[in-house]
Amino acid sequence: MQVNDNKEFQPLIVAFCCNWCSYAGADLSGTNRLNYPTNVKIIRVPCSCRVNPMFILRAFQRGADGVILCGCHPGDCHYTSGNYFTRRRMTLLFSMLDFLGIERDRTRVEWVSAAEGAKFAATMNEFTEAVRKLGPNRRLEDLRCRKQ
Amino acid sequence: MQRIGVFVCHCGTNIAATVDVKTVAEALGHEPGVVISQDYQYMCSESGQNLVKNAIKEHNLTGVVVCSCSPRMHENTFRKAAAAAGLNSYMVEIANIREQCSWIHKDIATATEKAIILGKAAVAKVHLNAPLTAGESPVAKRALVIGGGIAGIQTALDIAEAGFDVDIVEKNPTIGGKMAQIDKTFPTLDCAACILTPKMVEASQNEHITIHSFSEVTDVKGFVGNFTVTIKKKARFVDETKCTGCGLCTEKCPMKKVPNEFNMGLDNRSAIYIPFAQAVPKVATIDPNYCMMMKTGKCGVCSKVCSAGAIDYKQQDKFIEQKYGAIVVATGFNPINLDKYDEFAYNQCPDVVTSLELERLMNAAGPNGGTLLRPSDKTHPHKIVFVQCVGSRCDDSKGKPYCSKICCMYTAKHAMLIREKYPDTEVYVFYIDVRTPGKNFDEFYRRAVEQYNVHYIKGMVGKVTPRSDGKIDVQASDLLANEQLHIDADMVVLAAAIEPDKTARPLATMLTTQMDTNDFFTEAHPKLRPVESATAGIFLSGACQGPKDIPETVAQASAAAAKAIGLLVKNSITCNPCVAHSNELMCNGCSSCEKVCPYGAITYIDKEFRMPDRTTAVRRVANVNPAVCQGCGACTVACPSGAMDLNGFSNSQIMAEVDAICK
Ligand SMILES: Cc1cc2nc3c(=O)[nH]c(=O)nc-3n(C[C@H](O)[C@H](O)[C@H](O)COP(=O)(O)OP(=O)(O)OC[C@H]3O[C@@H](n4cnc5c(N)ncnc54)[C@H](O)[C@@H]3O)c2cc1C
Ligand code: SF4
Ligand code: SF4
Ligand code: FES
């Protein structure tokens, strides 16, 4: 996170992408040269259901301003049912985070297929803007972890 | 502490133009554990790989990070290189600084900063990598082909040729697909039946090929080399083994008012039917929706006339289960439904037909024995208007965004055939663009224009209105002359867009393969792996992957067969070692993981533990079968004790990546 008087706030966005659809979708938006902000950093996971809520909490604790989780469309999960777990699990987690003061707009689940490069880029642009509007995450950030 | 080597690739200018690779290499060189950090023009080239190999040997590296293109591109390349230098291939991690950095960002400073962060995350991960060894699993030496169009037939023939057993599952009573309905084929104008039916017969006679017609796949389990598939053989109320295909029943059946789907509903068939004379298998099928015996219990004519005693009104659906090493999808396409296109009066006027209906109208085995007559009054049409791109290249929700690819050519074919046979018939073609990129295709189209005087008009058809005098008013614009036209047509032919078969989507779900937004199957790589799906062991053949004409379909069908054969010749395949495992000391045997595993890979074993007081106790703990686990990681998150973890994507590895990115 950097806040600068003359520069706009640059949120740090962590994106978890499942290997089979969304990571490939992200690659496709690269191949098609569709821009999205450098704020977004992608972590590859085998399936969206591999994302433990702990990873998301850890990201917020370490100063991420937004976390997005991308997987295959419902019904299309490479492992048949993984994204259904994701959907239910993240609904719960996000409402708990909301309760803790991590606004809904800082967290998101999006289904992006391997063919949806344009959707991936559009989603990342939108999401970054939404988080930028919210400003830095101060609720869960552990100041002891902040880089000097 | 690991000894890590970092290798930053320029990818020519693909990366180097927007990411300052020297700075990245320099910055990553200061990360803990990194003993060497280098950049190079093309890391994937032979000399690039040698650079990696030499560094591994020279610096005794225990881990490698390559900052380059997507791991989906070259992870394997670098894993192999590492293995060749004596390093376990799973000690290699890729930082994707091309697709996910240099190609999408323009500002060098921020792109370089991001590349460094992605590199750091990979370094942090590799610190926690452990050498993995892949197990082996056997390959069932049998292939399944789903769909019996020209694509499926060609794939099956090629696989059988290599000596492997192959089953074709076709949902219709006969194989052949759309090609069996086509009259002549572009660009050579040879007759479709003459080139297709010998192949159908060859497939039915080949000792390695089993055809399950009138059948569907209802369940797929397992993984590459080891699929277990359930096939539903739908009841056709005729014993396939007894029916000789004589056709007497179809003649005697009193119920003759059933729309004939093979002729696109342009004429009728009987309730017991054989789709067409060259059907394979040539076996009758009873349509229970129309059969009077089934509906009222009175009739039974077919069973009386059948000398083979093949009729069985009580036949039930039958399910068979079979193991396969490889699966090829060849489910083809269908023209879209034109109900939404009111402007073309398709539903109001019988003389407005689709191109596929025209194929039947012109076919010698079609409803009029090959004489082109208007469906409404069976008169000879003197003026025919063709409308191109109906539902293709459409931005609205009615149509499809893509080009259906085959319509320009088959319309040129239709126009030419009509002008050849009926020189007194005038033919107009309204087009947006004529697209003819294919061997001898443009020559073919030009022949239609120059030799056969087909009127090609660039412009759109606005409205088609049937008139009371039997003519059809076609209102259109001529974009080049910039004028509005009215044509009194006798027939209108719509080149309807094509779309994947409706059963393809549920099939993709069963096969866990990906589809694009239009429901065409997605290939593993658009350029380099065009006939494989991203799911190992599942291959794509024909128009189910995208619009294709016959030559392209056959080429892809043979390519898919070659890939399937490449798999079937192996006795065993190496499994993915990135599987789950539970820490027996932490596992409390709660069964949470077992419930979420989609593959049933988790069982429980009783294990003896030594207790602090030196006694032993037996506890139930989770045990993952590494040959069955596919590595999704569902169990790792479900586990309340943190006992379950995933090789290659462990909790600590992903946490380390998060930390590196957020630092
Ligand atoms: C009007 C028209 C004219 C054409 N003219 C020409 C031409 O002149 N020259 C040319 O080169 N090409 C032509 N084509 C294109 C040609 O028809 C296709 O290239 C070809 O048929 C594609 O073959 P396929 O096997 O992939 O698909 P299909 O022919 O569609 O075969 C697919 C088969 O799979 C079966 N199936 C589908 N889903 C399932 C399932 N879930 N389970 C089991 N079975 C299933 C279907 O019943 C079908 O038998 C024309 C197309 C049209 C519409
Ligand atoms: S990772 Fe776990 S849930 Fe997924 S297949 Fe393996 S054992 Fe089953
Ligand atoms: S969920 Fe965890 S604790 Fe429960 S049985 Fe599975 S590995 Fe053991
Ligand atoms: S593999 Fe993409 S969500 Fe499961």
C-alpha cells in the first residue's frame, strides 16, 4: 500500500486463480494484450476450492487491500464440484469479513473461463477501481507486518 | 536453506520491452537463498536451457525459479531441463512475467516492480518445495468416441487401424451425422453419400470397432488412462442382433404421419423406421411417441410381419459400463433454431427454408427424389434468394458472435448446383462478406459468379414477406449501388448459423472439460494443442470444437486419433505427484475430507501409535490413494485439524506467496 499526496492510492490486490479456467483466462487476456492494473498479483491454485479462508485472512493481515478469487463457472470445475464448495465457503467468509469491517467490495468471487480473457481484464479493472475507492485496508492490517 | 537459481527471460522483446529484465535479475539476486540470478534472451531455447542446466550443476542448486511466460507454456520444458541436470523436476517454479505482466502493462517502472514481486513470490514458494516423485498408473487399452459423424467415424477408423479397440457412442439410430444429409460437397462437388457411406460400412465391419447407436454417455468417472464410462443404450424396441434391416416393417406400419427428421421434417416416415437406406447399423427403431401399439395397445403389425422376430415392445433402456484409456469427443454441430427470426418468415412460409433443408430438397434420396420443388405447392422455383449470415456474426442476443465458416462455401455450392441443373432459375445471394480462405475455395466461388452468373449482392435482407399470390417479397439493400431492392422470389434459403449440439454442455460437465462461451469445446492450447482438451486423456474431433468443413473435420479427426493412439500405446502413464496426503499425527479421523473428495480417493486405515506412556493405541486416520487423487485440494480446506495438505500447493507454500506479494 502506498498513499502519496500527489499520487492516487494504489491498492494491493491479491487474485487467486484456479489453474484450469481463470489462470488460463488471465493468460488469454495477456495474449490479447488487454490491460489491467499492475496492482493485481495472481497466485495460481489447482482449483478455487484449494483457497483456504486462512489465505485470505493472511493477505488482509499482511496489508492487501482487496482479495479476489476466480474459478471456473459453476458446473465447469475441472474437479466437477470444487467451485460449489468455494461459492458456499466464500459467501460465509465474506459476510463474516463484512461484519469485521472488511467491506464487501474488497472481496469478490468471479467465474472466469479459459476463453474469457476480456472478462478477466474487465473484472480486474472494475475490482481495482472499487477497492481504490474504498481506500486502504486498515481493519485487518497487522501494523507489525508493515514494511518500513 | 535452499540454494536457488533465478533465470529471467527476455522472450526477445516480449518481456524485455516492458520489463527491465536486468533490474529484475539484480533484485531477485538479493533474495535469501538465491545464489545465482541471470537473464537471457530466450530461456526456453536450447542454449537457454543449457544455461539453467549448467547453473544447476555448477552452483549445486536445489531450487530453480524461471521468470518467463506462463507455466502453462513452458513449465514442463524447464522441469525436464532440471531433471536432465539431476535436479528433481518439482523443484522448479515459474514466475509468469509475460502473460500476466509485460503483455498487459505499458509502464516500464511499474511493470518491472510487479515482475520483481512475482519473482519474489516464486522464490518464497520454491524455498518450501520438496522433491516429488510421480507414481505410475496403467492405461486401459480401449478408446471411446462420442458422436458418430464423419469426425467420430474417422477417429475410430484411425484408432482401430493402429490395433486398438474403440467404441463409438452415437445418440441417433445411425452414424453418419450431418454429412449423411448433405447432397454434394464443396469444393469438388463429389457426392457426400459416395464418400461417406463406404466409411460407415468400414466402421461397422472393422473387428476393432463397436458401434453403440441410439446410445448416450450418462456417467464418466476416473481419469486419463482409466476412465469408467456408463453408456445408456436407449430402448429401440427392436432387437439389434436379430433385425436384418429388410425394412418390411417400415412399409407395413400403418402409422405413416411422423415428421421425418432425416429429411428435416419435409416429408413423413412411419412409426417404425430406418433413417435412410444406407444407415449403419441398418436396424429399425420404433418411435414410442407415435407407435400405436405403445400408445393404444392395438396394432402389432410390425411384430407380425417381422420374420426375424426382432420386435420387442417391452425392451428397456440398458446400461453398460466400460473402461477406457482415452475419450474422443466428436459431438458436432446443429444449425440454430430460427424461431426468433420473424423478419425472414421462416415459420410462416414453407418456401423459406434453411440450407440444410435445401440439401434434402436437392438430394436424390430426399423428399422429392432430387427434383428441386417448392415445399408449398411442389412447383419449380424460378427465382431463389439466398440470405447469408443468418444469426452468424451477430452482436445481439438472438444470434452468435462468430462466423459459422461453412455457409459462404455451401451457398456458392447450392447456387452453382441449381444454376447447373435449372439454367432458367435465377439465383441471388445477399452477403455481408464472402469468405473463402481454403484450398480451391476462392476459385470455386468465382466460378459461381463468373461461369454460373449467380447474382451476388453485398447487402442485407431487411424483410421477407410471403404474398397471397404464392410469391415471396424480399426487401433488401444493395450496399454497393446504395439502393433498396424488392425481389419477387419463389424460394428463400437461409444460411443459418451453426452451434454445438445441445448435449455437449452436460457432456463437458461429465468429462470435466472446458467450453467457451458459445459451448464449443476449448482446446488445451489454441495453436500448439488444437486437438487435446485441457483434461488429460480427452481429445476433440470435428465441429464440436468450432465450425469446420469436412476436410478440416477429417484432418482434426485423424489428429485426435493420433493423440489418442499415443496414449493407448503406453502401458502406464506417470501420475501427477501433486496429490494430497494427511499428517497421521494430526488427523483425528473425522471424515470431513472424505466427504468432499470428488474422486473417492480418501479411505481410512487403523494405525498404531505409541503413546507417551509407552502403550500403543489404535486410531483411525485418513489415507489418500495417490493414484486416484487428482490434486484439487478440496480436502485440505475441509480438514479442521490442518492434517491434510497438498503436494506442490501446500498451505505453507501458498502462505509464503501471499506474504511475498503483500510485503
Ligand atoms: C447445409 C450444410 C452444407 C454443408 N456442406 C458442406 C460441403 O459441401 N462440404 C464440406 O466440406 N462441409 C459441408 N458442411 C459441413 C459439414 O457438415 C461438417 O463439416 C461435418 O458434418 C462435421 O462433422 P462432425 O462429425 O464434426 O459433426 P456432425 O456431422 O454434426 O456429427 C456429430 C454426430 O455426433 C452425434 N452426437 C451429438 N451429440 C452426441 C452425444 N451427446 N452423444 C452421442 N452422440 C452425439 C450426432 O448425432 C451426430 O451424428 C455443410 C454443413 C451444412 C449445415
Ligand atoms: S486433493 Fe483431496 S479432495 Fe482432491 S482429489 Fe485429492 S484427496 Fe480428493
Ligand atoms: S479432514 Fe483432516 S482430520 Fe478429518 S479425516 Fe480428513 S485428514 Fe483427518
Ligand atoms: S478447477 Fe477451476 S474452480 Fe475448480
